[in-house]
Amino acid sequence: MFFRRDENSLKSRRQRRMEELEELKELEKETYLEKWDFLALVIAAMTTLLPVAVGIILFYYLVAWLIF
């Protein structure tokens, strides 16, 4: 009763997770980056993170300006 093997049991979840990890590792081995992919990833990260960082810095500056 407590140790049945159905889709909701902990062991079957663990087995499914291990199978998914194995599949991901196989796909990772098969996938190669092209020449300029790393540069594209860096540019995408900067266009995402820099505006947020600038906004936080401006907010901090504004609060400091209002307090002092």
C-alpha cells in the first residue's frame, strides 16, 4: 500500500528525472555552437541585464538625492 510503483510515487519521479537528464546529456553532446553564437549570447545577456542595472542605479541615486 505505501510502496506501490505508480506514476505518482517518489521512485518513479526519480527514474523519470534520471531518464530526462540522460536525454539532455545526449542532446548536449550532439549540439555544437556555431562560430558567433557565444558573442550573440553575450550581447543578448547585456541587452537584458544592463537596462535593469541602470534602472537600479538610477533609483538608488534618486533615493540618495532625496534623502541627502
